[in-house]
Amino acid sequence: MIPRSHPRYRSLVTRELLAGCAKSGIVSWEGLTAHGRGEAFDYLLGEKTTDSARLAERIAAALLMSAHHPVISVNGNTAALAAPEIAALQKTSGALVEVNLFHRTEARVQQIEDLLRSAGADVFSGKAERLLPLDHDRAWCRREGMYSADVILVPLEDGDRAEALVGMGKTVIAVDLNPLSRTARKATLTIVDELTRALPEISRACHDLTEEESRQIIASLDNKYLLSEAIRAMTGRLNHALD
Amino acid sequence: MIPRSHPRYRSLVTRELLAGCAKSGIVSWEGLTAHGRGEAFDYLLGEKTTDSARLAERIAAALLMSAHHPVISVNGNTAALAAPEIAALQKTSGALVEVNLFHRTEARVQQIEDLLRSAGADVFSGKAERLLPLDHDRAWCRREGMYSADVILVPLEDGDRAEALVGMGKTVIAVDLNPLSRTARKATLTIVDELTRALPEISRACHDLTEEESRQIIASLDNKYLLSEAIRAMTGRLNHALD
């Protein structure tokens, strides 16, 4: 048991949740380390949604709402951390939810689909094929799902895959706490925020935005500005850490 | 298998090493996440030893060499990442090596001691008692080991324990990639560097430093300066990331 007196109690409890999901197979072992990387960047953000992240979340909502074939790609960490938030966003945005894994086995795909369904998501799980231009199991997806998507939300993504999806002409929305990552720099739009804060904000904006507001906010998209604002938040916190 | 073409190949291979150690019990599941936090900060350092870290490593060597009863505290992550480097530092510094775990079971202590011994370390493993003022298994240590130490090297430490050791009047040398952590701020001396780079630098300095140089370098110790230099390296990298 982690003592409640521990100043990093919440962070440690989330780690235990993920460790439990690693034991059951939902989260890959390497996914635990990837989570830690995110934690460090979130710590630099002050563990809160910045104004620029909130703007990015509104643009994400506008992109999803105006898409013809929006898809939310879900991996093990995303399902473990935010299955209910994924289900809620699917309801407000009408996007397909499809599982895509870095460390892929049929059993893991099944487990993660089950977890998402039990949280209320309607999971798209037709026959998978190797359709993405990648030399790894991440290449697997469904022809009528991710492969055909025009707008795709990829939370906690791998840089290679984000780049491949952009190369296929898709609008890629990343949720990535590291504003320096390849994913962050290659995506069409990058939300530098923690997943369980970001997804409800996107859902809320899906409700709120009018069509006219959506058009305007999409036209304003400047990912380099959004990334530089995220970086500014982090350097600000670093600079004042020793005050 | 991770494809060699992956741009984060080395980092992913280290994660797989740690995941293997988690499967065998050496590394705790939460330890994998803690490693990820470190990775993120090392990424901000450019994954290299800065000048200020090298200075900190020389001061660490001087402190260990001039101690009456130096101890190196080893946890699961430290053993998994750097057992040979710990053994080498023990030889050059003459410090006791003692295992102290956050997620403590007798079986894990035994496994980690075995790993250290197989790497050539002489592990101190007398009877453990609850001697540190902490409400957790981290309180366990040996009376003739850590409890009696005047100088203690705590790589990859927990902030609570670092603070408790300082409170007991010990000189605490931390190795922590997060210059904002409580460990980093509470330690007498903080080395903001990756463990497998830091330990050989300390060993090298143990060989090189004369007694007079040691006295001078210890007198120069200013941990706040060292931390601010580490922060400066990180903000520099963040600021130029989008150039």
C-alpha cells in the first residue's frame, strides 16, 4: 500500500492502476515507461490544462465534427487510463473507435476492445489488414476504419505512425504531453495535455461549437504556435522552480 | 521485436530490458513508470552529461572518498540498469552497498542482492530493522549499514526518504534527472545525470582527485547553483526545439 501521506500519492496510485493493467495484459510493459515520460512533461505543465491546450481541444472538436469519417485510435494505455472518456467522446463526435497497438497480439486487441465496450464504447472491429506503410505491427488496421479515415485522433501515439498517417493525407490530431516529440511535430494538430483532462474538454467543445465557430477555429489552426505555447509554459515553470 | 529503424530504438531497448527485469521481479511495476519520468528529463538534457553534472560527479567522488562510513543505497531500478557500475564504484570508493526498496519483499531484496553480487559487488546484508523515520517499507535498513552512514549515495531515490536521511544529519548525494523533484532539492548534492553515465564519472573522479582537490571541491559545493545549471540546460533545449 502507498501511504496517503506520500506527496506524490495521486501519481503513484495511477501508476498502480496501470501496473494492474499491465499484469492483466491491457497495458504493455513498455507502456508503463511511456506513461512515465508523459508524467514528467505533465509535471512541467503544472498538471493542468493550459489556455493553448484548451484552444487545441476546441480545434480538435471542430475537426472531428466536420469530418466525413472520423476515427479515434485507441491503444493499451489510452484504454487503461480513459475508456469512459473515449466512450463519451464517441457519443458526442460520432467517431469510429478502433484499437491499434504497438505491441500487438490478437488476445490484447480482444481485451482492450472488451474494456472499451464495458465502458460504453461501440468498437469497430472488422478484419484487420496490414495497410499502413510501417514495418511493424502498428501497420495493422481495418480498411473501413482507420485506413479510410479523413480525420483521426491518436492519443498517446508513436511518432512513426503519426507521420505515416499524415503521409497518407489524413488530418491527424495527437494528444501528446511531449511538445518536442516527433508525434507532436508531425501531427496536423497537437494537444499538449493529459489525456483524462483533454478528452472531456474535446467532448464539451463538440457540444458547444456552432458550425460557424468550427469553420473559424479550424482556419486559425497553427500547430507551431500551439507547440511553442506549450513549451513556454514548461520553461516558465522550470525557470521559477528554484525561486 | 522492436524494428532497428525506429528512431527511439535505444530507449525502447532499455525499456524492454527493464520490462524483463519487471517480469523477473527485480524492478517493480511502478519502477517502470519512474524510469519513464527519468527518460523524459534526460531527453531534455540532450541525453548527455552536462558540465555542471560532471562537476557534481567530482564533488560526489570527493564526498565519498573523505567519508568515514560511505554507503551506496541500491533499489530495483538501479540494480537493473547499473549493477556493474555500482560494483565498480564500490571498488574505487570503498563504500558499503546496501539494498533498500520502496516495494519491499524479502524475495525482492534477495533477488537484487544476487544480481549485485553476480556483477561483482560485495553486498552488505545484515539483519534489517525499521530504523528510518518513515511510515513505509522504505524505513527498513541495517543498523551497521545505512543507519550509521555519514555519506550516502542514493540513486533514483524517493523524495521522502532523501529528506528523512538529511534530517538524520547525513550527507545525501542524489542522482536524479528531475532537478525539480523533492529529492533533488532536499539532497546535500544532486547529480542531474543518467545513472549509467553518472556512476562511471564518479568512479573516475575517485581515482583522479587528490586530497587537496577533494577538500577544495567539497568547499565549493553549491547545490542550488548545480540545480539551476541543470534547469538552464533543459530550458535551453526546450527553447530551441522548434527552431
